[in-house]
Amino acid sequence: MTRFDKYILGQLTVGMIFVTTGLTCVIWLTQSLKFIEMIVNRGLTTGSFIYLTMLLLPNFLSIVLPIALFTVVVFTYSKMISDRELVVMRATGLSQLSLARPAIILAIGVMVLGYLINIFLLPQSYRMFREMQWDIRYSYSHILLQEGAFNEVARGITVYVRQRDADGQLLGILVHDERNGKKPYTLLAERGAMVESDQGSRVIMFNGNRQEIDANTQQLSILYFDRYIFEMEASKAGGERRFREARERTVAELFNLENDPDVGERNFGKFTVEAHKRLISPLLSFAYTLVGLAFLISGSFTRRTQTRRIVMAAVSVVALQGAMLTLENATAKNLPLVPLLYVLSFLPMLGGLIAMHHTPRKPSGKKLPATA
């Protein structure tokens, strides 16, 4: 590796780290807002919230890396053209491929990192995220019942608590259960507590009554009790077999869907596309890099044309990304289109390599007439 390669590769690496970190933080902040409800309504601690959202980082990185690499390559090379650095390097006899070599080296490194994320980190981290989200959603020990508010702890179950004392005891409890639409009932109690046991979550209430209206006679019946245990049957969902999404399955599992009875015909196409997407998305880092290099270094270096070339490179990448997303949706419904996904990823690579091997013409200029 020459000093020129090390010089440009150093600038690209530093820029790649900063851009990737910035884009990942922006996406992380926007996505983490969806889980604020778990802190407010389910008593999720700050540490658990951060850990839960950090498990999504591999999923974010698989999207951010190709875009960040393209942005850094275009910015760095356009700056070096404006500063006339690449003009000097080309004047010393460096070929197009030599000028592009540092970016290609970084693109290969990012592509390898992308495969490590897609094959190993992404399914493991997303599976841990889904399991933690499932436990929080169906474990009532995480629920923080707000005082003086109607808390919908599950579908058809509403709980109102007037006050919670320092010991965690609930005062002034109202529970309305309408899971059975034909026989809804309401529980009122002076005090009680929410407990978690091996049989599930339950609310133990003292000194209260149960009110129910008969659907036939429309008469109100009241049952007074000294002690009543309200079973939250919805918590049993936590013990049921959870359906695993495509992103939490390994590549081997996604390519052997015939042996998985849980995947129906409706999900077969989507899961198959996810398997091929794991193999294709790292290639986009290399493809987008070659597209950016093709627009920037395939022609003559002039300051006036940099803006137009940058815009054309950005439009090309956006068009490729849009075409890939459209083709993925179409392929999920029509699996014979799978080879087109690979064609669309390799086509910009081939075009970029051909464009970079093109020798730019020297700018023509007219000779001025000799003056006496």
C-alpha cells in the first residue's frame, strides 16, 4: 500500500466512523421514541430501555453502512478534486484504478463487516430484542399502574387505582373485565396488591364487591367479598409459542423454510426474500462506492462540474435503492424474480468498473494568435 493509499484511506476511515455514528444515532433516537410507552405504562427502567433499543443497532447498521460509505467517498473525493490533489496524482501517472483503490479497499472492508452483521449479529440481536419485548409486554410485574388514571393493562381489562402507598399496596381499586363481551363485570375493592406467581399475574383485593348485569333480565347482581383474587389470563400469552419473524432467523433457517411448519404460504415469499437480502445488502456498499467513483474520477478534473457530478451520483444511488425496494416487494409475491435482485446489485458494479477504466480526455484549448 502506497503513501497515497494510506493518506486517502485514513480520510475515508475517519469520515466513515463519524458519518456512520451520526446516522445511527439519528435513527436510534427516532426509533427509541416508540418504546417510551414501556417506561411510562410498564415501569421499564432506564437501563433496560437502553439495552432494549441497543439490540436494534445491528439492524440499523445494515441499512446505514452503504449510505454512509457512499456519502464519505463522494465528499472526500470531491474535496480532493477541488483542492487539486487528484489532479497532481493523475499528473504523476496514476491510473484510474490507482486513484480509486483506497475507496475500494474500504468498501471491501465495509462489505465484510456487513456480512458479519447480517449472518451472525442481526439474527441474534433481533431475537433477543423480540424475546425481551415479549416478556415486558406479557409480564404484569413490569406494569406501573398510574394513580388516578384508567390503565388498560390488556385487551378487555381496565384497572383504576386511586392511590399507591409506599409499600406498594393499592388503595381504591376498580377493575373492569370485558374479555367476555356477553358477561362483562366490574370489581371494586378498598385495597389490594398486584403479585406475580408461577400460575401467572393476579390482583389480590380485600373488602370489595363484584358487580355484573344479567344479559337476559338486565338486573344488577352484587357479590360482596372479603378477599378476591383476579386472575389475569392474558398473561398466559407469555407462555405460548412466539412466532419468530424473518429478521430473527438465521440464513440457514431462511433457506430451509420447507422444514418449518410455522411459516405459511403467506410468509414464504417474504422470508425467502429476507434470506437473499442478507446476502445482497452488503454488496450495495461496494456497488454504491463504484457508482460514486465513476461519476467523480471517470472524467476530467474541473471545479465547475463537481456539483453536477455529485447530484448525478446521489440521484443514481437513490434510484438504485428505490428500484431494489420495489423489486424486493415484487419478488416476495413472485419468487422467480429472485435472480433480478442479484442482477440489480451487480449491474452498478460492472458499470462503475467500466466507467473508471475509461481514460478521460485532456481538455481541449485553442491556441491564441501570436502577437507582435
